[in-house]
Amino acid sequence: MYIAGLMLLWCSKYLSPTGKIDVFYAAAVILAVGMAGQNPPLRAFLADQLSDEIENPTEEKQKEIDDRTNILWRVARFSGATIALVSLRNATREMAFGVSALVMGANLLLFLFGYGLSCYKLHKPDGSSSGIILRVLKAARRNRNRNYPQTEKGFYWKTLPQPGLIDKSNGQTCLKPKVLFLRRLDKAAVIDERTLPVSPKEQKEQVLGGHLCTAEQVREVKRLFTLIPIWTSFLGCSLVAATGNTFFYEQTSNMADNIKVPLNVLFALRSIICYIISFMFSSEIARRQLVTRIRIGVKMICSALCCFVAWQVEAHRLYLIEEENIDPMDSNQTISMSVLWLIPQFILLGLMEGLATEGLQEFFYNHVAISMRSYGPSFSECVLGFGNFISMPFVLLCRSWFKDSINTSHLDKYYLTLAILSFVCLVMYAYASYSLKPFHMGNASEEPLLQSHASTEAEEGLPPDEELKEILVHGTDGLAESQLTWNVSFPRRRNVANAAAATATESQPTKSFSFPSRSISLRLKDKKVGESAANVDSPEHMEEPLLQSHASTEAEEGLPPDDKPESHRD
């Protein structure tokens, strides 16, 4: 599609003026579709080739892959911009379109040649995150007649029920984040009360049939949809970027060019600044959530400043055209204003794009689940590319400011409108960013058990005469949310012989029995997906394996049973 659009623009030089206009609109649509389908898949393909054959890479490994992908991606784009600047310096627009189409065609043939020789890593598709979104929407529609549960056990959980991830109000229970217009999505994970208790087999059949989703999947989809309000605040920056690709270059009309500065130099300056800013924010510290939010805020400030500077430059240019009696329809006449006046707005445009390119991806990664992170590049490209589509309706909305020539138009008013819109978007972003909290899925099956095991090992170094030992299993959501705490107590008994000797002398060493803390971990880790948690979160079932283990230890050591503790006091 991209090559076809370039070929149409190249061949338009042989057509009449009326035919050129028709071909231009057709080529613009084809190029937009080609650009939308080119960058995200190509970047994902590059990351796939740089990654090792690991099904579920760790977070550190994934960051390493992303760093290598970003470096090669920036080097390739910067090299292409530099080569185009040097080789197409004196070329016409039609010639530039033709050379670009030929280079793209040669690269396509080279890619197909490498595919034929099996030079690439090919992996089997493992599904798409969009499938989760569709399943949740379908299940919510099918379960629309079900009632909201009273407790967290009314939801279908992949692991254990987590009270810290739900919100109770008005006698009903909903999954966090609590958003009014996303409330109905919770019904995708609601278990039908008429069929309770539901066996794991029946729940699995409902999942396969599309009638039930896990509570974790519903939370992932809800969190993705909560980004829509803050996503709208980025539209101002996308409009400014689209304007920089069009009207900023048209401002060179009638400007003096004594030092012969080609337009490609302004494009190269913008690209160089964009890449430098991207490299500066590639460190681990720059990826923190607070830094990412500040980075996007500075991007919006640069967007407003860019439009403000462009407004002042255009107002001064139109003033000189009228003051020096320049014919507005004659583009060959020059005014006493150099092309270098446009450098500040191109610098600010490069700063804005450099802060936005990777900043939007990091912002997306910080606020969605890991399974949704594959949409990161597509998300940033969609936000920045959406301005190209809405720029045309926005221009039509302000069509009274645009005439047959740029010298008779009022781009200064258009730039001022964009500056005001960018400032409004900055205020919207500040409020939405303050209200939006980072996303934490929580983990009820692994993290709490590790904490329990760590606390048990730490307490083994305590004095042997301690009578009680508590194991706390916490279920957290990462923030100041309610916690689920299980307190399991059991006695630590001494050896009978040492206890008798202790009555005669306190210096006699005693022997303590440590609790086998891994029994809880093994018991909970063996829990199958979709099982009900009723047999786990009750204290009786939690203490049963502990008492059995303690009884077996007493039997091996020859201790009397626990029903006569009064005869074996320390």
C-alpha cells in the first residue's frame, strides 16, 4: 500500500491539474493506510528477531529486548533521513516520490528473498490480546441478566479470590477499577447463582463456550478502557504533529534564502532532535512512572509553545508581505525575513515528538496488564497518527481562514487555535493523570506464599522458648487497598528430656521443632485453575496439614499427644 501511494504521486506529474487533485486524494488515503499497517508490525517483527526463543520472558529480559529494538529502530530511521537529505537535496518532489518508491520496492524484494532462504525466526502464533477483549465483551452481553454477586466468591477467579481487588457498595460487589460506564463488564466473570455450586469441570465448559471469563481478564479489559479519557488528551499533540508535516513547510513561501537552506535540512533538524531526546530517556530511571508522566506533560507544553511560536512567526510574515507590497499570488518575490526564523518551531516540534515517541509506550506499559503490552507500539502510533485523520475535518471547520494562497490565508489564527487547544489538553491530562493509578494485578498464589516462607525462615533464629509463631499470608493489590490476612497459630513444643533437664538447670540446651513452612506453599501451588477457594480460605482446612505435620513430628520424637499439655509444661 505504501509503495502504491508513492507510485501514484510519482505518476501524477504526467496528468492534468484536475487529475492531479484526484490522484493526490487517492494517494493520501493509500499512504495513510500503508503507514498505519507498516510501523507497528515491522517493529514487532524486529523485536521478535532480536528475542531469544523464550515463551514467557521475564520483565528484565523483555526490557533488554525492547532496548535493543529501540536502538536499531532509531538508527535505521536516522540513517534513512540522513541518506535522503544528502541524495535528494536538489531533487523535485516527483523525483523524490519515485526514488522512494523504488527503494521501498527493492527492500520488499530483499525481505521476500530472505524469507525464501529461511533467514528469519518463525514462531507459531500464540493468540492475540484482542481475543481476550472480544471474549469479555461477548460474555458480558450473554450474562447481562445475571445478578451482581454479594461477595468476591461470586466471581470466577483464575487463582484464589482476592478481596483487595474488589469494591463493595450498596450490597453489591464489583471488580476494580470501579468505573460507572464499565460496570456491566463485571458480569463476564459472574458465576450463575442458579447453578451454584459449580464444579471446576462445569466452569471450564462455560469458559470454552464463551459464557464465562476470569475476573483477572475482566480487570485487564476494564483497565485498558479506562485509558480512553486520558487518550483523548493526546489529540492536541497529534494535531500539532500533523500541522508540522504540512503547513510548517508552506511557511517558507516568499521567505529569503540567502544561505540556500533546503527544506530537507529543517526535516533533518527535527529528526535529529527527536532521536537525541529518545536516547536521553532510554535509561532505567527515565522509565519510572513519575518520570514518564512528567515527560508527557513536558511534551504537551512543547506542543503549546510550538504553536505559539509558529503563530508569532506567521503573523510577522503576513505583516511584512503587506508592508513591503508583495504580491500574495507571486511566490517568487521575497520578503526581508529569513527561513531561519522557522528553526525554533521545528526544534520545539522535534522535542515534542522525541518526548512522545517512547513516552506514550512507557505510559501504556505502566497502566495495563502484561498481556496487553503488545499493543504499546500500536497505541503510540494510533495516538500520533490519528491527528492526520482529524486534521482535515478540523481544517474544514476553520475553512474561512484558508484561501487560494497561503499568503491570503490566516494561518496565524489557525496556529493560535491549536495553541489554545494544546493548553486545554494539558489541563485535561494533568487531571486525568492525577486520577489514574498504576495497574497492579495482584497475585494470590505466588507472592503471598513467598512472603510467608520468608517470614518463617526469619523466625527460625528466635529463642527456642517462644510459644507461638504466626504465619501471615497477605493478598495485596500494590496500593493502599484492603488486605486479606490469614493468621495460623500453633505451639512450638520442646523435647521432653530437655524440658525435664531445664527444671534443674537453665543452661541446659533445648531443642525446638521448626514448622515445615513449605507445606502451605505446596498445598496452594497445586491448586488448579478455576477451583473454588472454599477449601482453602477456611481456618480448619488451613490448620489440618499443619497439625498433621506437627503430630507426625511428635510421634517420631516420642512425645505424648497434645491432649495432655499440663503434664509437659516448660
